[in-house]
Amino acid sequence: MPALARGTYGAALCCAPGLLIGLAGGPASDQRARAVARILGARHIAQAGVSVLRPDPALLTLGAGVDALHAASMAALALADTPYRRPARTDALAAAAFAAAGAIVVLRG
């Protein structure tokens, strides 16, 4: 289930980055922010695919670690950058949820 949610989120970021940025309260017309969102979306899709095709505990642990680092970086951006505060906070929460879900999957075996 976490892979489906991750893949769906990644596809949404790739297909409608401006909409998601705008819904999160950020500047939806910012081309750089939309490009970054698409790159992040592609990472989520790739990570979802790897999680499904090769659900090895080491890879899932690595993925959860990447998500935790991403959550930390977005939390730092939310503290530092006023125009992107709300979307960064939203993305930090999503990344933290993916990190937690990944850790739970690993711990449950």
C-alpha cells in the first residue's frame, strides 16, 4: 500500500506540479518550483517501483532513510524560505509519513 500511495503522489507531482504547489499555498506559477516538483515526483515513482519489484529490507530501509532526509530538508526550507513555507511544510509531512510507512514495513518484515 505505501508503494501505491507513493507512486500516485509521484505521478501527481509529475503531471500537475503547479496545482499541487498552489493547493499547498505556494507560488504555483514558479517554473523552478514546478521543475523541482517534477524531479521529486520522478524519484517517488522510481522508489515505488523499486519497492514493489524488489522489496528487500535493505532497500526499503535505504528508502525510508532517504525519505527522512527529505523531510528534514523540507523542514529546513520551511523555516528559511517564506514564499515556500507552506508547501515545504506540507512536503516535509508527506516525506515523514513515507519514512514512517517504510520503517513500519521493514519492522513488520
